Amino acid sequence: MEFYHFVEQTIQLDNREERARVEHFLANHSLRLEADVDYSIAIYRQGMVVATGSLAGNVLKCIAVDPEYEGRGIAGRVVSRLVAEAYSRGLLHLFIYTKPENAGKFSQLGFYKIIEVPAGVVLMENRPDGITAYLKQLKKYKRSANMVASIVVNCNPFTKGHQYLIEKAARACELLHLFVVWEDRSVFPPEVRYQLVKDGIKHLPNVEVHKGKDYIISNVTFPTYFIKSPDEAVKTQSLLDIKIFAKFIAPALGIKRRYVGTEPDCPVTGRYNQTMKTVLPGYGIEVIELPRLSIKGVVVSASQVRKHLRQKELHLVKELVPEITYNFLRSKDADSILEKIGNEAGGGLIGAKKNRNGRHT
Amino acid sequence: MELKKTGMAGTLESSDILVVIEPKNSEGIDILLESVVIKQFGDQIRKIISNTLRELGINQVIVRANDKGALDCVIKARVQAAVSRATGSKECFWRVVES
């Protein structure tokens, strides 16, 4: 075998020329540099890109090796570099998306398969006991009941609309497992969202509140939820997220029903709900769509609340949120969050770049 | 020595080993090993990992290692480096591993 000299380089993502070179290389391999990528490397030979790979938080993605240079350990080099970078950022639990035909390659690089969806995507993680450990934790809350249901909420922030939905769902079942989306990519951090929900539903004895972590609507299972770019990826990711729920989470807790609020506005969430209705019944899980709460003819939504907050109309917020949220918003703890909302150009979720402090910017 | 956090050393390139060291709540050295030569050298690799850890006084630990055919001295060095990162120790225990 000929000896080649390969040079490894971190890509300055804000350097247009460097970025374009990687994008071009990826395009040749039917991939694109996804919007939420916050760290990329490339391997060059004589100034030409021969391999590349990226990180988006704790997810390795956009990995490609020129077939001409395969079998020289380049994929290993790319993955090693990405894993080392993630670890140095304190991200220890890593995930990777790949095509089924490449799953074997990544399993040699220390990744374990979680699930495969028909669209030809496999999700893998870097620890053999990742999802099983999460399920073991969940199973502690398993209780037998006539009807065990579930609801997943982001609550950015917790509104009367959420409270209404949760109350309605809780009344219609014996035990309700509520998952709070755990990704720290909404304006309100996960701990705050979790605490407000928890306090706001205290009067409902049959609701168990859980942290969604990596396996429910997260940067891992459903990144487009946070980027809000409606494209074909939404379809695949919805499917993947819902399949993980159906195959692992629901059986762990004996969940037979999932509640969801109607989604008139957001196409991504709308799509997700649609997929849920198609897929879940096949796993013996009923999907019930509940009409959302309207106040004075307007549907209550967290994005509406954030809009008012952006325009400093706290008096208008008061009507839309439970007391617990209102009190929080008026407290000192909310100062930094309100400031963040004030600085936002619009849209509810902040982009990957803003709060993933990669080294590159 | 006490492990404060997860430490990692090494790469997945040929002739190297990627070692990840995590603190564990209970006594014991748990080794999850993958190796391209596990049939021939699995036991030997485990022995080097646990001996190196014992020498450093680490006995509550989970080790995840992915070996790509590393030599014994490389395994030892990678384990030491991972430990030093996991303990956050400034103390230097570098010396010639084997000559």
C-alpha cells in the first residue's frame, strides 16, 4: 500500500471558503453540513478534502470518507477526533446517525445500535448500556393501573394551556407519566421548565413527572424540533423519536395512551403529531388529540407568552400563565431569561450556535 | 487516588487504544473491553489495565476500552493518562513505561 500523508484540520465554520469546501465534499456524498453543527474537522491530502466529520452537541454527524481512501483508518481518525473534542467539552454520552450499511463500521468504533427506522437511518450511542440504564431508572416509577397514559411537554414556559391539557389528560386516566423535554435549547432552561410544571400540577396526585433526557424529543432524537426547519429530515426524525418511545419507553412504564394538544401553527410539531397517530396504534398505544385552551378566542401557547415577554407586556402574560409561572417571571431568577428573550429577534427556540459555546466562535 | 470525573485518553487509530475511565460507586474494577484481537490478547489487555489501575491506587472504577491492537506499553500509558485526567491531578507520574 502506498503511503499517503494526511493532514487533519479543524474547520473554521464561519470561514466561508473552508466551510464551502466541506459542504462541497459532503454534497458529493449526498450529505449536507447540517445547520446545528458546531464543530467540524476535515482530513486533507494535498489540499483536497478526503474525509470530514462534525459534532452537533453530543451528536456526531455529517461524516464522510472518500471511497478511494477507505480502509486506511481514516474513519477511525475522524471519529477519534470528534469523540476527543466532545469529551473535552464535557459531553460523555454521544450519539451517531448513520445508514444501516455503515452501522458495522461504527460499531467497531465503539458505538452501539439503539434503533433503526425504515427510512434507512440507524441511531447509535457510545455506551452499551445507555438506553437500558435510562429505562432501568424509569422502571422504578412503573405502577400497575387501569389506564397508564403519557404526555410530553416542553413548557417554554409553563402556561395555562399546558395546565389545562395535563389536567384533562390526568382526569381521563389512572396514571399519567409526564415527560419534560430536557434539551437546553429553549429560552427557559430545563430545570426551570421542570420545576414550574412540577409545582403547577401538584394538585394532580396521579401525575408522575420525568425528565425526558436524550431519548425523548432531544437534540439526539429530534434535532429539527429545535431548528424548526421543516424539511424531509422532520419525517425521519419524528419516526425515530416515536419509535424509541413505542419500543422502549412505553413498555418500560406500561403506557397505553399518549395525549397531545392540537397543533394549528407549527408545521414541525404538526408533522410529529401526524406521525404519532400513524405509528403508535401499531404498538398498541392510543393517541388522543386534545383541543387546546382558548382564552378570549385566542389559543394559549407558550410562543404567545414569549412574544408578550419580548414586548415587555407582562400584564398580558398574566392572563395566559398559572400563578406559579407568573410569580417566577416576576422573581429575580427570571431576570436573565427575560433579558435573553428581549434580545431575541423572534421565534421561540434559540439556535444551536447561541448557547453551544463551541470553541470556534 | 480518587476519580472526580470521566477521563479519556487514546484514539481509535490502528495500534492505539481508547480508554475511558469513570468513577464507580462501589468497590471493584469493571472493564468493558472491545478489541480487534480479543481472542488472542483479551485477557492480557485486561490484566494490564487492572494492574496499572491498582498501581495508581484506583479500585472503584468502570473502564471502557476500545483496543485497535495497542502494545502493552501503549495500553499502560493510555490508562495512566486517562486516570490523570479523571483525577484532575497535577501530580506527574510519567516515566518510561517500559524500555
